[in-house]
Amino acid sequence: MLPFFSEKFGNPASLYQVGREANMALDSARNTIAGLLKINSGKIVFTGSATESNNLALKGVALANKEKGNHLIVSAIEHDCVLSSAAWLEQQGFKVTYLPVDKFGLVNSEDLVKALTKETILVSIMHANNEIGTIEPIKEIGALCRRRGVFFHTDAAQTFGKIPIDIAGMNIDMLTASSHKIYGPKGAALLYLSDSVKIEPIIHGGGQEFGLRSSTVNVPAIVGFAKAAEISFQKMVNEGKRLTLLRNKLINGVLNRIPGSYLNGHPKKRLPNNVNFRFDFVEGESIVLRLDALGVAASTGSACSSPKLTPSHVLVALGLNHGQAHGSLRLTLGRWSTKEKVDYLLKVLPGVIEDLREISPFKS
């Protein structure tokens, strides 16, 4: 990335030499990612974030295909940016069906079949959930959509570079991926579009990115995104096996050592790097703060920035009550996670839970 901050800093839309160099770098990044995804046609549109890509996918398809229908389908556990885009489209007169999930967070294809109508133009189901790690049956979902002539979009921000993605085999028309989820720079993401997708831009201006995403292109971030993707795909198989072993060690260690602990999400059909627990009589925010003081970075399913402290919509969709949802802890593993770090967490977490239960107002 460094030369594109200082030496090769041209605007890829310009005709002079440094502009042409920037444009070549942009094309190279696009070709690299296309090669990793094994796509020979369609478009890779670079955006500023997965949130932007998901907004473009839902709003762009809905606005461009109004003559075909006014109905969209999303799952109840999509990322907030998908749910918020769907809610905005409802305000514009579109109809949205929110598919339920089972206790593991899986979408049922029969529910999808029942929800499809002659007016359905788009189905958006994430490849894997960002909170609970459950991997959805998107190959089956994509096949259903293809047979009905409905566009299928998947938010693959959590899976790109972590588990295999077969765009053709999974019948994917649109796919979202993000740079910073694979150790690339923040401020870069993509939306893949098949040739069949008709889409309306939601950012207007100079016509960059095939006229679908106007604004000066963030060349350094996109160069970094492509390199990070290259590294992630090279390491995917071995890293996936390594992280799965650590993940299982963490799951078994917590469930065996801490009474009143439970795993959220599917026990097997889950990301190799994701673990989500809930604990009786303890709030997730308290766990996160205690662990932070001990040098462990974790998160919770509760929206701790919300004045109302609303529980995670994902955990509520699993059938958990508000108390259970508030007692959740998400732990994610990565390239620098080790057995020793997992052992340290398993050493300190039982004491944290025990201490918090002693002072818990929820304890019976």
C-alpha cells in the first residue's frame, strides 16, 4: 500500500501517468479478487464498507427492478445494515418478509419457499452470522432463488477468506465482502454483481466503478484489500483447521468448567473462528469489562451503546428471552490466537463469572 500514499498517488480516473498507474493498480486488485473467487464475468464494485455494499445491493436492486415486483426477503438475523436498508425500502412502499430462524440460527428453506411470491425480486441471506457464527445453507437457498428467477444476495463479510465460497455453485447473484475482516485496511469492501443483475446506483457523481459507485476511488485501501485477500485464501485451509481446533477447545473448556453456561449458534455448522456463549445470572457488559481488565478483548450480544440496552436481535430471534440475551459473550479467534491464549482465557473466565454471580441482582 505504501507507494500509493506517496509516490503513485494519482487519481485512477485521470489520464496522466500517475493516474494511469493508479488505474492499473485498481485493475490488478480487481483481477486478483476475481481470480480468488473464480469468476470470469460479472463485476466487482469496490465500495467503502460492507455496510455500503449491502445498502447498494438491497436498495439498488429494489429501485432498478420495480417493474418486476416490490417484494424482498431477508432473514431475521441479518446485520443491522441489511435490516435497516430493508426498513427504509418499506418506507418507500416495498414489502419485506423477515424469515425466522431455528434455535441454532438456521434459515429453513421451506419457510423461504412459502415466502416467495410473484412480486419477489430479491432474497438476501447472509453466508454466516457475525454474532453467533452459524453458517447458512446458501447453496440450497441460491438454487431456490435461481429456479424462481429471483436475485440472490449474500453478505459474506464473515466468510470471505475464511471458508470456501463457490459463486457459481452456490447460485450467488450478488456478494458482499469486506477488507478489514481479513486483516486488510478499513475503508475498502466490495459488491460482486453477476451479469444478470440490474441495479441502480445510490451514490451519484463522476461515474466511477462502472457508474455504480461514484467518488474518487480509495486506491491504497483497495490495493491492501486485494493483498489481504490473497494471503487469506492462501492460508484458508490450514488456518481453518487450526482455528477449528482452538474453537472446539474453547467451547468444551467453558461448557465443562462453568455451570450455567450455554453455546449460542450451531454446534457444528459455524465459523471456525467464532464462539458465542450465554451465562445464567450475568450481564454480558460486565463480563466484557472484567475480561478487558485482564487483557482479553471480547464483545457481547447486547447493544451496550443503546440507552435502552436492547438485547441482540440475533439472540432474540433464536428464541432467547431478554435476560438470556443480555448474558451473552462473543469470543472470536484469529491468525494470532494461540493455544496459550485460549488456556489463559479458560483460566480467568470461570473466576470472572463466579465473581459477577455473587453480586448479580438476577441470581435467584
